[in-house]
Amino acid sequence: MSVPTGTVWRVTEGSQLAWKSWDDEHVVFDYAAGSTHLLDAIAGEALQALAGSPANLSSLVRSIAVSIGVEPDTALELRIQETLDRFHDGGLIEPALT
């Protein structure tokens, strides 16, 4: 399910996330939903950013590019959009009410 790129996302209200990280992999358990998620480095960066504050796709692309030391480009944007879609489908994130 693809949503508009201007959507501002946040971690789903009521989520209680527990993290365990190894190198570039993260396991996140959501106590509220009882679900476990295996994330790569980029997905981990995205979820950590959203746990800190709501953000839209373009701001996530910029901040993650800086964090991992790459230039923001279309490929990174597409990968983060797919990650957001997966998070939304899995109940980890929701549109923030503005």
C-alpha cells in the first residue's frame, strides 16, 4: 500500500518498542502489538528517527542519508518509501495527526 509522500509518520500510538542491535541488524519487539520485526540498517535508522519525532519521507531521506554517510538519491528515497509502506502494513507506524 503506497501512501502520499507528504504524509507525516509517527510510531503507532501506544507502541512500546524494545530494541536489540547487532552491527547493521536490529530486532524490534513491540510489546503493545506482540510483534517482532527484523530490520536492516536503513529500516532501523528510519524507525529510530520516527520513534524520536514524526517525519515525512523527504525529511527521513535527508536525515538517513547524513546518518549513513551517503548522498540522498532516488534509490534511497524508494527504499525508504518501501520501508515506510512495510512499517505501516505491519502496524509499526501511522500517519501523524496534524
